[in-house]
Amino acid sequence: MTRIFADGRRAWLARPAMLAAVLGFMTALPASAAEFDDSCAMGLASGQMAKTDCSVTWTDTDGKVYCFSTEASKEAFLKNPEENLKKAREFLAGKQAEAAAGKRDFGETDVNARVAEVIAERSKDGTFVFHDPKLDTDLNLIFEQIRVVRGMSGYGWFANVIFHDKDEPKKQYALDFWFKPDGDQLKLFDIRVQKGPRRDGDGWIMVTRLPVAWWWLPVQEHPGDMEVTRAWHVMSAIHNYIAANKNADGAIEVTDETTGETVPLEFIEMHQPVRRLKSDGQYFACTDFRKVGSKDEYYDVDFWVDEKTGKLKVVAVKLHKVPVQEDGIWTQIPRYKFEDAEFDVTN
């Protein structure tokens, strides 16, 4: 039934029984009907803790609702939902067992608090100072917000934090803070620029640094079969090695096998693809480093990784190309070549 007001507006009058039914349904609806406390189901199956807003969901035949961080995560999950649900539950059961054994179970609140501590420790007059190795300059940044926090079993916690330039508020940066559990503390392992500013007309936009940091790859792709060695596994082993072997100045020291010189190097970025040597199964990836104290001396460094012990481990670090100055210009000269070597690309 419809009633027409004098000004032409319409008001729909619902029947009392229908109205009562609707109100009753709304009252009965739980605050959150999703399983796993709104965490990404595919993330859990991959050994990751990733909270979602449940904008992407899937309902099982038993009526249970599962949330996903992206449509791609949902698609990967539905390739084998039974197996992925099993993995997710096993991962959560393992976390509960650790908690029962007295192991500190860190969460997003702990990570947020730790980010705040690090920013306070490294700030001066309200400005967070971070040395950008790619630009070889100190960034003076103002904190805006923690955009998202991710947890990965065996790797730690990663907070994606938004800052802006002290003098240009529209010039934004996204930094990844990497923490690892250490007893009852979260130890800062590394900080990397995930996105940096690029001029766009009269303003600025944020663009992703390439290649994407290794810890972001599984969040985006959610590989369904974690038993298969993927490129991000190899990249993570190399990033772990670099972070663990930095000296007090934030550099790693690599020996030039030709000259015997030990060179302090600052990590810039890693190249893709990751390759696997057919002859012995070793993986390797090329990386860019810059000599500490120099603006122009860049080194191409190869990291060799194997899994003979059942765990990916860096077994060799070699200077592939070294800087040589010719007529006032620095160029890279190879120390060795891959003659007759056959490789597979690792995705």
C-alpha cells in the first residue's frame, strides 16, 4: 500500500508481519558471520596472518562464510577449497599450540605499538629520518598512518606505513617495517621503501619500487602449493641473509676474489627472474649494490642459494660486475661469465 503526501513524496507502508520479520532477521544477524575472525582464508592456508574487511567472501555448502584479501586470493583458494581449509585450520592449531606452550603470540596491536616505538626512536623534532639506499639520500618524513599489517609464519610481521615529506605533504612514501619475534619482543629486522613518490603534473603519485619486496609477493599471489620452491622463497632467503649480515653502518662486506679487497656495499634492489642452474640445482639472483661512501660505484652481486639441507640457504656471494672508471665515467666490468651454463626460470 502507498500513501501520497501533498508534496508528491511517496511513503511505503509495510505490513506489520513483514516488518516484524525483517527486524527479527536483522536482530539475529551476528556482528561478524565470517570464519577465522575475518582473516584471509587463503592467507592462513599459506601460513600468513592477514586481516580483511570481508568485502570479498565465499560461502561453503555448510553455510560458513570465509573472507579473502583479494579476488585473486579467493580464486586461488577455490582451486582446492578442502585442502586449503585443512591447511588453514592446521596453521591456526599450530599457533594455538605455541600459545599454550608459553610462546608469545604477537598480533597486530603489538606490531602497531612497535612501529610507533621505532618511529619515536628514530625521529628528531617530530621528523622520522630514513636513508633511502636507492636515492642515496636521507628522507625527512612525517608519519601519517599504518596502512596494513601482515604476518607470515617463519618470517615475522610486516607493517606497511604511510609517510609524507616534511616539506611537501603531498609527496608520500610507503615503507615496509619488518619485525621478527625474539623472545617476548619484536625485533626490527629491516625497513624498505615499498612505494615512492613520482611527479604527476603539479602533484605527486606513489609508484611501486621494482622488484616488489619479497614479503609482499605471497600476499598478492597466495601460492597454493607452498611445498614447491618459488622465486619469492629464494628472494626471501637472500633478503634474510642481507639483513642478518649488515654491519653497524647497514652495509654488507663482500670480498673481491680477483683483488682480495673487501668492499662495504649498501643494498639497492634485487632483479628478477630468479634462475636455477640445471647442473646442480642451485638458485641464483642478481642484485644491485652501491659502494659505501660513493655516489657512482655500483656493483652487480650474485647470490647463490641451495636447499640441500632442506632449507634454502645462501652458500655463495660473488661480485659479478664491478665498477671501473674510464675517462671519468664509471662502467661495470664482468668478473665472470655464464658460459655454457643452462638455467631454468623459477616463478
